[in-house]
Amino acid sequence: MKWLALLILNFTCFSLTAQDSMAVHYKIYDTRAQQVVSIDKIVTDMANADVLFFGEEHNDSAGHYLENKLFRALHAAYGNQVALSLEMFETDGQLVLNEYLEGKIDESRFAKDVRLWSNYKDYRPMIEYAKQNKVAVIAANPPRRYVTMVSRKGMRSLDSLSKDAKKLLPPLPYDTLSGRYREKFQEIMKGSPGSGSSNIYHSQSLWDAGMSYSIYAYLKKNRHKKIFHCVGKFHSDEKLGTAAQLQQRNKKLRILNISCFPDKSFANPDWAAFTPLGDYVILTNPELKKTY
């Protein structure tokens, strides 16, 4: 009945595309096929992948629209095989997040007990869809307080934490990737306060190591799942950062990544300049109003 499943997938993707009123505000480029494609192509490609990174700019309205659209399309195609993973929730909030998804607490209690990002409205549609459809959501990021600790006192400061605290972190000592990722980070941080300290880069690396471990640990317990991970694009562009850390944890994982961002060349882009960023590059209309 493989043909029937494929027919249902194609029909679902067609229906989702037909309803896409935002299509004029973004372009999706498949860098392997070297052509502009629809969102359906990404959904179809996930049949042969385990993890899809959606690298966003946090205030990109078209990007958030596409995250939500892609998440729903993946669920429509693969059902309970799909799990959502978010940079926007921290590991010590997993219990509260689960309680909300299971209907044990209401949204106001959830909002008080979890440290929601100031632009949570941009991610709320995915959380509500996950709740309605019983889709698992991974609170992927390590607690910010420990990242701050590393930036102030260094990596070794984590050694003093309790066993309970360390359960919220990746195994110590965690990897701090060298090479291209570190060079990119240093270039971006050049001239910023404390940029000369290795602690700042090590705190960045803790985000990556933590998110990668959250996904890795979930997949270890839930085989055959497909993870849709939403994250700031710096963490996954060129499959560096979190993506590289995850691949190191399990070299057999099949990872795809999207780099999505507004660009002035949106109407007529030089794709060659963007191709190294991901398996798919999505350019959005910079004229659209930002979410904040």
C-alpha cells in the first residue's frame, strides 16, 4: 500500500500549498537539486531523514509562518512519527510543558511557571497544534542560568553543580567545536564586551551541546521519530553548531537543515552566495513587518 501512502502525502501537500496566501513573500531553494521548490519537497525529503533543523531569525514574520506551516505539513504526512523540538524552552521547563500539553494545567499557569520568550506569540501556534494533536514537544535548551554561569566563571564552574542540576545539562565536559563555527562566532562577536574571553564562546557551545543532547536523548528513547527542531539560524547554518554536535553524538542520524532569513535580494537572489548555508535556503520578503 506504499502507493496509497504516497498519494495521501501528495494530496495533503497540494491542499496545504493551495491555501498558502503568503507564497509571494518567500522563496525556497533546494541547494542539492539547485532549484526553487515548494514546501512539499521538504516534507517529501523527510521520508529519508531523522531530524530537520529550521534555522530562523527570531523576528521574521514569514519565517514563523513557515515554521508553523511546515510543522503541520510534517504531522499531516507522518503523523505520530513527528516530534517538535524548540530552542525556546529550557530543559527544566519540560515537566511544566508536558503538563500543559496534557491538559493538566491551563495556559495562564503554564505562562507563569515556564520562562516564555517575550515573542512567545510567534511559537504559540505550534504549541497549541501540538497540544490538540498530542504531538511531543522537546524543551531543548539548557537553563539560561547555567549558560550565564559559564560566561562569567567558565566551563569548570558547572562541575560544582548538584546531580539534579547536571541532569538538565549535556554530559560534562561538553564539546566546544573548533574550526569554522568558532571562527564565525568570533567574527560576529568582534568588538563586543568580553569577546576576547573563551568563556563567551564556551557559553555559546553549551547552548549547542545542550540542544543536541536533548534531541539525541529523545531519539534514543523514541526510535523512528522524526524531529522538527526550530532554532536561531546561527546554531544550524552550514550544519555547524547544534547540528554538528548532534551528528557527533550519532553519526548515523540523517540530518537536513533550513536556513531562513529576510534578504534584500529576495526578488532576484544570487543563490550561489547562499547555497552553503543549508540543504534548503528560504529567503523571505524584508518588507514584511517584523514580529518585534
